[in-house]
Amino acid sequence: MKAFRVLVIFLYVLVTLEPQETNAEIDGKTGKLINQANENGPYLGVVIPNLFEMNPLLESSSFNSTNLTIDFAGRRFRFGTIENKEVILVLTGLGMINAGITTQLLVSLFDVEGVLHYGIAGNVNPSLNIGDVAIPQYWSHHALWNWQRYGDGPDDELALEVNGDYTREIGYIKFANYSTNITNCNSHDNLLNNVWYQPEEVFPIDGTPEERQHAFWVPIDTHYFEISKKLEGMKLDGCINSTTCLSTTPKVASVLRGASASIFIENAAYRSFIQGKFNVSVVDMESAAVALVCFQQRVPFITFRALSGDGSARPSTTFASLAVNNSVRVVVEFIKNFSAYLTQM
């Protein structure tokens, strides 16, 4: 298996880099470092959106760096241990595409047994509060849309529906009445019409190449979810200092669903809509991409998102650092429980 992985890495470098890059010494060195790193695997991959969310983990006493970093395709993979478990930390960058590419590189290049994803997110669940860390059981990409032709209605055929590319099973959202004629702003002619939510096309690694399957709700790993249930009694930080505290004590909460899109949702009405339509509790911009890649590659994964806002007021950074720190604490505790879980198997 390791010999096969070496061959895959070599071919990947060969076909993706420019000729002058493939002949450079750094490429051979990078391949050697990847092979050496995999000798110490398997790893838990920890996928993190940005440095604001990564730095608290890098600075945590729970993370011990091995001083090994591997730079590849614009990403930096940092190696170390958390609670004596070998880990790889990697920053994705903003949005679904960056998160998907980074996760694919992680699981393709390295011996990864599972992926953990954490960060901050928006809250759409009235029973949750700022500072809480939510663990959704399912994730979806809720901005893959079929925007219906003006004049068509719910019973009209959708574009590409006959080919099976889209489905009407999930349902649609009807935009508020809108007219391009400013003098006729009370018109009931809805020029924006309907948007239909669509499932993603997925190509599982163990399936027939190019044979399409579809997924809208992607589940986290059942074993990981079982381990995460033990975190619900954790004590989390509720104060930044002696005078600035949250009105409620933050908690770890297992929730049913989270949703992602490369859209920052600061609109309370839309958050309320997707909460009512899909029973979504958490919205962010990366988790569904991590979920979809892991789902296709058959790699176990779980996501931890600390809530830093709920759309009810203007964005505030007051408790953002507290939320990040809470998500880091939960990830570290999960890894501690994960290591204990492995010793019992």
C-alpha cells in the first residue's frame, strides 16, 4: 500500500507541475518528506479555515510540534501530536472550493485515518447560544441551486431534469416579489421566480469511475459521533475577562444538521427559513466541502463549530476569540477520547 502511495505522489507531481518545476530539487525533497512522514502514520488530519482559528491550537500546550512542515500546492501541512496522537494540521482558506481542494490533498498525499474540522460558525437554532460548540450529525451544501426560468412554476420541468442531473425532491424557495420596473414596485410579477435546492454529484472512490451518485445530507462517522457524545458535559469558557461574560454558560451540543455555502449569511430571515425548512442549526462556509470529500474518499470525519453569531444583530468580534478557544478545547478533548477509544478496541 505504501509503495502504491509513493507511486501516486510521484505521478501527481509529474502531471501537475510545470516542466521546470518537476526538475527542481525541491520536488524530490518534498516527495521524500511525504514518504518519511507517512512512515509515522496513520494521522488524524485537522482541517482549519484560517489562522485566526488555527493559532490557538498551535499555541496550545496540548499541541506538540515535531517541527516538520511540508509545503505542497500552496498548502502548508504541519505535523505534531495532540494527546500523544499523531496529527497533521492544515489551513484551508475561505469557502467551499478552498476547503474541498485542501481536504482532497490531505487525504491523497498522507496516511490519514480520519479528518477533524473545527472553527466558528453562525447559529440558526434558537436553543443554542454564542460560545456553544455544535456537532452536527449531517452536513449539506445549500447553495447548489437550479434557478428556474421566469414564468415557469413548481410543476414545470427543471433544466436538465430529464437527464437526471437535477431533482425536485428537496424542494425550493420562492423569492419575494420583485420587479425591475422601479415605478411598479408593488407588482406581483416575480421576476426572480423559484430556486430549487439540489444534491451534489459524488463519485465514491470505491464506485465505478464517472458513475454519478447524489448526496444532499452527508453523515459524520458513527464511531466519531459516539465518541463526541462524551463531550457534552464539558465546561467551556463563558468570559473573556472578569467584566465581559456571556449571559449563558456555553455548552457542547449534538445537533441534527449543519449547512455550508460560499456565502456569508448575515440575513436573519434566510437563517430562519433554512432552520424551519431543513432543521439546520449551524451555517458556515467550509464544513460541507470537507464532508463531501471525506464521504467520497471513504475517510471518517467529524466537524466542531463554535457559534459566534446568530444574525440577530450586527456582526461582533467581542466573543469570536472565546468561541474559537472553545472549539479548540473540544477538538483536543475529542482526540484525547479518541486515543482512549482506540486502546479499548
